[in-house]
Amino acid sequence: MIPTLSHEFDSGAAAASAAVAAAAPGHGVGVRPASGFDADAIDRMGIADLEAVGSDKWTRYPGCIGAFIAEMDFGLAPAIQQAIRDAADRCALGYIPEPWKRRVARACAAWQRDRYGWDVDPSRIRVAPDILEILEVFLREVVGAGHAIVVPTPAYMPFLSVPRLYGVNVIEVPMLRVDGDVHAGTHAPGGESGWAFDFDAIERAFAEPSTRGFMLCNPHNPIGKVLTADEMRRISELAARHGVRVFSDEIHAPFVYEGHRHVPFATISELAARQSWTATSASKSFNIPGTKCAQVILTNDDDLDLWMRRAEWSEHQTATIGAIATTAAYEQGGAWYEDMLGYVRRNERLLDEWMRGLLHKVGYVPPQGTYIAWLDFTPLGLDDPAGYFYKKAHVALTDGRECGRAGAGCVRMNFAMPTPLLAECLTRMADALAADGLI
């Protein structure tokens, strides 16, 4: 496993400023792109530049390529930078006021309508610091201590650990590979993910007397599966049969690739709308997780009433600067987002080339969404690939075992980094494997 390193990081004002400038629109020679997303400037960023910015992703493991935390290395949309500057100039950084909560709700509703065709009433959208805070309220108020939540695995790591902090048991249900052996290293035909829900196992878990909740993640972190409406209807029907509520994490919804479409769970039927809590945020698509502003969409009147009575403190912890950044992102960041998505898609294609080439023995399914890849090294006999690549390639990855029992021998890899660094990352990994005669 990757060790936890204590590291005293001295960013240095000059180095940090240079690195931020390198990622900023208009850096270097050339005309500033209309969207403000400067791919050429991003391509020039190296490890030292990213370490100088000072994020956890690039400072926790000094000298390593950071591919574990789900953040992008693409700077900020100009509209967000300007909104934050304006807020600082106005000294508008007190506790979050109701007007900013309402602005976030309106901006989020417009994004949902324009991107996914969901015409949701802004009054049903409330703020919280992040997705996990929303989940904590769901666990505390809907599931309840002593009960259980069903989590398809591999799963986003906190979905397995946070419930236990609230006395909620976790029932893991492994996802299925439908195109052959998960360890075969084969690629699914036609670009399909090859991942499917084990509905029989889900129903058995729902039938457990203690089960009260189901964790839906769409697009799914870490396997990149984009759910179909039919799959979600099946889940909704099973949940209704057993009185189970659905927590739908849709934070990666903006990252869906060609041939697939994000459908919000709450839109598939009135039943699903009554069953679900929808959690979303601009933090992944605009790389602003540190500003602490997420949104929960409550399409059940009783849930909205419960939230207003029991989640006041969660709203109070939401950052005003996050509300400002989020509103700017949703309202003015569309062009930057589109260009960013094109860059991420380019990286995904590069990764796919490597997985079909030198790394073809590694179990891999091309993601349908997210900027995360799930890599299975059990065909190569690696029990702890995260530790292996940390030591032998200086690449920091997420140990798949943190994503559930189904993750043994696997890693979660974030490929939303400068393309040349991604190429270096894959080269380091392949060189380490080749040196040990594994490929």
C-alpha cells in the first residue's frame, strides 16, 4: 500500500505564482483561446510546476506523479477567477447569506435544464459544503444508525467508510463484467464498458431487514460506467419493492463521452423522484473542490421539509466563496468546460492506446464517463499494484482495496493531468513492469 508521508511543503511565492500563471489563460506565446482554456499552457506544466501550486495531489508524495486524488490540473475558468477576485475586493467573505444560496440554486437549476433536460424548481435545491456532507445527512436522517446501505463496488472510497461513522452497516455488492473474465485484460466491443449491476444480488441485499438505502453513483466512480435509464428503472422498482431510498451521486455527470448520455435518476419517473436524494456540484467539472459548495436536489416534499428542519448547520458550513465560484462556473463557464472536456477526452484516448498496446495484459475497460480509469493488475500477479508503482515508478495511485473487496489487485487512476505528464506516467509504469519481466 502507498504509505502516508509527512511532508513539510514550502511552496515559495515566486514558484507558486509562476505555476499558476502557466495554467492560466493567455500564458506564453500565442493568442488567448476564446474560452480561456489554454491547452498549450497546460501541456507545458511539469511536476515541479504542479507541486508549486500546492495541491494535496502533488505535494503528498513529493517527486511522484499524482494520479490518485480526483482533481484536474487545468487551472480555473477565467470567469471563476474574476468572480473570486471581485469577492475579495468587496470583502464579501462572511458566512453564506440566503441571497447567495438562492443564486446557486438558480444557477444549478439552469445547468441541469440546459445540460440534461431536467427542469427542476430552484426551491428544491439546497447547498452544503460537499457531497459527503449531504451523504452524512442522508445517513443520519434517512437510513439511521443500526440500519444498512447497499453499495455497488468498486466504489468511491468514502462511500464505504463514512456510513460506519454513523453506525450504518455497508453491504457491498460487486459489479459484474459482462464481456468475459475481469482478469482477461480484454476490451469490451463497440466501446461498451462491460460493467453491469448484479440485480439479483442487489435484490437479496434490499431484502435484508436492516437495509434502508442504496448508493447510486452515475457516472460511476471509479469504473466510469454511465447508467442507462433502463438500469435505473430496475433499481427504482427494486427499491420500491423493499422500501429502500436512493442516494444518487451525480457529481461526474459533466464527464460523459460520445455514445452515452447522463440521465438524472430523479427524472426517470415520479417514483424515482420520490425515492431519491440527488447530490451534485461544480467541483469536479470546474476543479473547485476547495471552495466547498455542493448542491442537493430534493424532489420529495417530505425530504425537503426534513432538510430545512435538520440540515441548517450543513448549509451554514457552506463557503460563501464557493457559492460565488459555483455560480460563476454554472453561468459563465460553459465554453471553458467544453474545451476542458475535449482535453480530457484526448487523454482518455491516449490511455486507451497504451492499454491496447504495451499494457494490454492489464485488465481495463474504457470508461464511458469521468476522468478516472480502473486498472486490474491481477493478470500480472500484482497483489498491491499501488504500492508497486509508488516504489518502482514514483506514480501515486489509489489502492483498489480502498474501493471495496472487489478492488483487490486493482488501482484507481486519475488521468486528468497535462497530456505529456500522462504519457510519462504510463511510460514509468510500463518500464517498471518490463524491468520485472511482467510485460
